[in-house]
Amino acid sequence: MRKAELVIIGGGPAGMAAAVSARQNGIENIVILERDHVLGGILNQCIHNGFGLHTFQEELTGPEYADRYEQKVKELEIEYQLETMVTDISEGTDQKASDLLPGVRCIHVSAVNRTYGFFQIETKAVILAMGCRERPRGALNIPGYRPAGIYSAGTAQRLINVMGYMPGKRVVILGSGDIGLIMARRMTLEGAKVLAVAELMPYSGGLKRNIVQCLEDYDIPLLLSHTVVNIRGKERVEGITLAKVDEKGRPLPGTQIEYECDTLLLSCGLLPENELSKTAGVALQQITGGPAVNDRLETSIPGMFACGNVLHVHDLVDYVSEEASLAGKYAACYIQKAKEEPVEDGTKAKERAAEDGTEAKEEPAKDGTELEAAVTDDTELQIQPENGVRYTVPCSISPDKMADQVVVRFRVGGVYQDRYISVYLGEQRLLHAKRRILTPGKMEQVILKKSFFQSVKPDEAIRIDLEEE
Amino acid sequence: MAEQLENHGKSVEEKRELTCIGCPLGCPLTVELSGGTPVRVMGNTCKKGEEYAIKEVTNPERILTSIVRVTGGSGAVISVKTTAGVPKGCIPQCMKEIHACTVKAPVRIGDILIKNIAGTSADVAATRAME
């Protein structure tokens, strides 16, 4: 079996930044596995500008931003396999086969491509960087026929920007997420008539800049608290019926608006793509749909890290790169620590493993209870999101192992004006920061310092919430 | 920006309604104009709002991004952008020129594919490479 120190699953912005950072932190044997025929992931179809203001202090388009990282990957001679589909990740069991990393745990990554067929890589660590997918029509409960002409906004984006096909001429868009807004402008520029953008919620999930520059610039109406109640047409979309909804999202009778159109785009949210993580046994956070990670961005399986949109959906790629660089660094630390301090002498561990057929000692067990016990030994403080804060990433920190500063990112559940973001440790308030406005569309962050947690009781938890004063 | 509003007090001839894009607050802005120049910005809650409003009523510009057809390449189209902001009013003319343009592969990132688009003095550059 082929051996590597680090396998990165996904060659988009997260995977590339993680790989670059891991190499810069001393890891030699890295492989990126990418499903598409090019690196860059979703950035390849995001041809609009506005990327890179934080990372490069200039405004780039998606393909240009991807190219910057692709050049770094090439300069650092990091290996990548394109058109390669990872089919399984599992914790390694055959310790005897592990010559590269004697006596320590390993992870097996199974993949398939045209060059090698089916193959497996035995690796010390894995970084999950698979990104996310769009919520499909099937998950939206839209009544009506199933004709041609219904696309997710990202699919239309790929058809137009990468393949050069125009999916329709008269368009209604459901959902005012950023991709939907961007596509309203793109389709207008390419000659289509975008009749309306409907949003179920009373506010848009997109950035203000996009509402102004993609809709208002082109006089495209944004209908808040509206949804699709009917799709007409059997072979091809012929029309869409929108209706106003009440505060519970129920359509109100008598508010229907009919549109003659041939295309419906859906921009109704993104879902982290975690099928591989689930099969591997990684614990997921219910709200984000991404892995639950600690302050080292390590999942519930030691040696398995996560970053980018597979972890939680980001609004700026700059934050993805920043997070992924950290994941690369922490994965490098993990690999180096395992090299320097093998669980016990390699040969002995092998003998032991051979004798009793078990893994080396101090292996965190797959069994939930033992895992929890191991965590308590290291004092992992859980972060509890409350009162408007929907989730946090990371969801726990270790006062001992944490860096001097840890950025905790989160989203809120509604639109709030003039609120304070407060962080508590037990009853003690650590942070209290005012925000003029908080919206679900914008990711928020607080910075937790190591110095906050010098004396912690093991059962204490960190609480992040929104307060009026 | 205060110096730009020294016309304050002149008779207001026109009012423009805008939404600020400085932050998610999205303040509704009202700009009062006299002879085409802004004399007063209202509704903003910070300095950014005023700056945005003045730029937006005097010379609104946008970086335009689109695609250009490619022949002999590994793909059918290549992504492009204007190398500088183009006046909002010129966007339809720019799109006409972009649609009329076809280039031959290979294209390198940064290659200028259209010079001085629609007379705006901005060029159109490739934002990705294609063999």
C-alpha cells in the first residue's frame, strides 16, 4: 500500500491552503486528491470579483484567487491527483504494515482514478476539505411538475461561466443567497431577463453589496417573504407562481403572482459534503452539518482535521484560506509529534500489536465512552452557543494545547441590531463586544486568548451568547 | 469628504435614494444634488456611507466580469474582467464588445483580450489560463 504523511481530500481553496501550510510547516509527503480535472474547486466558476481583499489586499476574481494558490502548490512541488474520487476513509488496523510510522495509528484512504484504478493510501493524517453542495429541489418541497429548466444557481453558474451554455431566457430565482444574487446579474449580462428574486425569509441571506450591485443596478425586484407555490410546464418550465408567506412561511391566499418564464434557479442554502466523514465515523455538528472540531480543527477522530466549507459554510474565501492554513499547521504538528514521540518504541509496538492484535496503547478508542474519558483528561472546554448564536467553530478548546489566540467563528439565527456578543467562562464574563448589526448571512467571530483560561475547573464550559446590554 | 460638500446650502434640484454597501446595516441613503453635484448626504450612520453616496452619484463605476469565447482550447469559454472600473452606463456597450470577441487558445492569465473597451480606457484581461 502506498504511504503518505498527509492526505488532503479536495483541491479547492481549503485543500490548497492546507497543503501549502502543511508543507511550510515541514511535512514532505503530502498528496491532494481532487475530483475535478483542475485544482481550484468552486472558485473556477466564480468569475466575479471581490475575492482576496484580506489575503492579498487586492480584489481578485475567483479563478485568479485559485491560481495564486495553485502556483504555490506547484512551487512547493506538492503532489496532487486530479480526476480522483475518494471512496472511503477509515482508521487503519494493520499496524504491522506501517513501516513509515511504526507503532502509531494510521488512516486508510481509498480512492479511484483512471491511472491507478482503485488504490489505497496509508497515511498518518487526513485533512477533510471537500467543500459543500447546494440544497436541491428535492429538499425544498416545491409543488408542481418536474420539467426541464430548473437548476440550482451553482449549476447554472457552471454552465454559463465554465461550459459556455445559456440555461434559459426568462428567469425567476428562488433564494437570495449570494450565488442567486450573483447569477441574477450574470444571466442579465448574458442577455436573459431575470423577472424576480424571491426570498422566503423577511431578510436576504446575501451580502448587501450583492443586493445593490447585482439586483438594484439592473432593476431586478427582490421579493422578501415570498416563495414558489407552483411550477407550470410539463416538458419545459412555462411559468412560476410566487406567493407571499406569513411569519411561519405559509403561503397567503390571494397573493399569487404569475410569471411566464422558462427557467427557475434555486439558491436556497449550502450543505457541507460529509458523506466520507460520516462513513469514517467523524462526529458531526447538527446545525452546521460539518464535523465537530476542537481548537486545532481536529475532528473526533485523532489525526483527521477539517477546514473550509466542509466544516461550515463560509461567506468569504479569505476566511477559508485562513482556517485551512491553520488546519495544515495543526496537522503538521500532529504528524511531527507522532514522529518525535511515538506511543512507544516502534519495534515494541509492532510486536505488541502482533501479539495481542490490538492497537498500541493510548489509542483513543472508537467507543464513545472511552473517547469522552480521554477528552476529559486533556480538559477540553466545550463552547456552548446560546441566545441567538446558532453554532460555533471550533466547538471546544483545550486550555493547555491551544494557541495564544483562537478565532471562534459563528453565525446568528436572525437579524439583530445593537447587541453585545458576550463570552462567559462559568459565571465570569471574558468578552463583551458591541455589534451594530448581526445577520445570519454574515459570519461573526470572537478571539479567545489562552490567558483567559489559566485556572479552569474541569467541568466548566464556555458560553457565547447575544445580549441587549 | 467634508470639503466635497461645501456646496451645502445651494438649492436642491434632485434627490437620489441609495442603499449603502459599506456593511450589512445597509443604511438607506438620500443624496441631495444641485447641478449634478451632491450637496448633502442623509441617512448614513458613518463616514463610509457619505463617501459611498458621493462616489455613487458622481461617478459610479463597476469592475465588469464575464466570459469570452475561445477556439482551439480545452474549453469553450474563458473568464475575463475589466482591468479597471467602467462607468455603470457603459456596461451594455462593454457586454456587446465582449460578446463579439473570440480568442484563440492558448491564453495566459492576465492576457489583454480587448483593449480600451467601449472607449472607457479599461482593458479586458483573461482571469484564467487555457491551453
